[in-house]
Amino acid sequence: MKLFRRTLIATLAAAAATTLLPLAAQAQDIKPRIIRFGYGLVENSNQGRAVKVFADEVEKRSGGKMRLRAVGAAALGSDVQMQQALIGGAQEMMVGSTATLVGIVKEMALWDTPFLFNNGAEADAILDGPVGQKVMAKMPEKGLVGLVYWENGFRNLTNSKRPITKTEDLAGVKLRVMQNPVYLESFNALGANAIPMAFSELFGALETKTVDGQENPFNTILSSKFYEVQKYVSVTNHVYSPWIVFVSKKYWDGLSKDEQKVLMDAAKVSRDFERKDTRAEAAKAVADLKSKGMQVNEVSPAEVNRMRDKLTRVNATIATNVGMDLWNETQAELKKLRGGK
Ligand code: TK8
């Protein structure tokens, strides 16, 4: 009897296994696609908030079939490390600075042009318009697919030595810059001692005084708590810095058209949210930075112009690197935006 029962159970189990096989295969199909999405800032930042919006949109628009595993604080690696992981196919998506991408996509250097945009509206128009799209179109041949630009923002200087009110105040200041030749050349041209470094190492380097200062938008100075290790903020707005949301081409090519559309549409929703959120936060940032104990100083328009003059030769390098056609088209578009002036 016992033996009989055992045999029966074994037979039933075997039968079940065969009939269940197709079901198991089906279960595989409906298992959500997990997208590893890395970013450099902390969760509680404009970047982290927008990643959350993107994740929600992807899940909603795919009916739960596509899901983000979002990892912040550079836990998947620095911008440069993640870019390589995307190219190799070990990671699916990321958002990071266009400036750190220049080593791979040289046309991204266009966005490193000092004082290129006067305001956010100009940045949106150029980034979302034909020029921004042409730059993005250079990514696939490098193994990457760009979706949208987010706002990192206008960059300002912080340091622990003194208020920077004129170019000369930068003399000898050890200033961390992004891993990008234009930033390196620019700040050296202004007299600083520029040191390229991954963002993920920056807080520690400021804390130990390996560097005296850095430059980033107000939002990042706040979310990364740089006020704990920096005294002075000098409002230079020296460059508008975009972030770019992009995908591993290896991964992208394996998606259906519908899945690609989910990512693209979700990215656009996240972009519109991100720009609004970032601007709202930046608008009240000066007061917030002061309340955290930072000393904030303006830089006079005359001094900003002197900085701009010192940087004209950087513009020439950028124009050569991105190509004269793209450079001229950008200038023409900006002129149009500014009413032909
Ligand atoms: C975050 C960086 C950051 C950038 C920098 O990964 O490195 O200073 O401004 O936003 O991309």
C-alpha cells in the first residue's frame, strides 16, 4: 500500500512536471524585465526624485512588465565606470553628466562651453531641438542610446579658502573638476589648480582637504551636503550642465518597439518633472545654503566678463572638437532664440 502510494505520487508528480512545463515557460515570459539604472547623487536629491518618477512611469506604462532597479550614490560605480558597464551590456541604464561622456562621445563637449546659455529656457530649446538631437545621435555608434537631457543646472563655485569675487581669487585653489578636458583647461586658464576626479570621491576629498573646492549647481551642493565641508559659495553660473539619461545599446536592441517606446515616453515625463523640480529647488537654494552656514557671494558682471574673456580660447578648442558645423548651428540657433540680437 505504502509502495503503491509512493508510485502513484511519483507518477502524478512526473505528469504534473510535464504539463507544468509550458506554464513555467510562460512564467518566464511574464517575469518583469529588470532594468539596472544607476545614478551618482543620493536618493534625496533632484536626481533621485526624478529617477523615482521615471521608475514609476516605466512600471505603469509597461503594465508591470518592465521594472527599474534604481541604485543611487554611485553604488554601481562612478559616471565613467557606469558608461563602460552600459557599453559592455553589464548594466542597462544610467543618468549622468554629459561632461563625463566626452571621452566617448566627443560632440558632448558642446555642453561644456562656458556661458553658453543665459537661462533654462535657452538650454531646453537647444537640448531638445535639432542641435541636442544631433549630439545624441552620435551615441549609438559608441554602444549607447540617449533618451533625454535632464537639468543638472548652472554651476557655481564652492571652496573652503576664501570668497571668489574675481578671477585672481582662484589662484592656487585646488579645485576638483569633472573628468573632462575642457573643465580642466578652463579652470587652469582661470588660475586654479584643477584636479579631475570622480564625483563619488568628492565629498571625502573636500573633507580631508585633498582639494579646496569644487563647482556644481546649488541643488547638488545642498543634496550632497557640501556645506558640511565648504564655507564659501561664489555665484558664477559659469556653465550650464546637462544630465543625460541613456541606455546600453546592447540592451536597447533586444527590446521590442513597444518596450523602447515605454522607456522613451517615461523618460520624457521624467524630464519635464525633473526640470521643474530642479528649478523650484534652485530658486530657494541661496537661502537654504545660508541657513546651513555657508557664506554666499555674488560675482559682479564685470568680473564675470573678465572670466568669459579668459575662456575664449577654450571655445575655439570646443568648436574644433565638436566640428565647426555643429558649433555654428548652435550659435545661429541661440541668436534666433535671442531675437536675432
Ligand atoms: C553625478 C555627477 C554630477 C556632476 C559632477 O554622478 O560630477 O560634478 O555634476 O552630477 O554627474
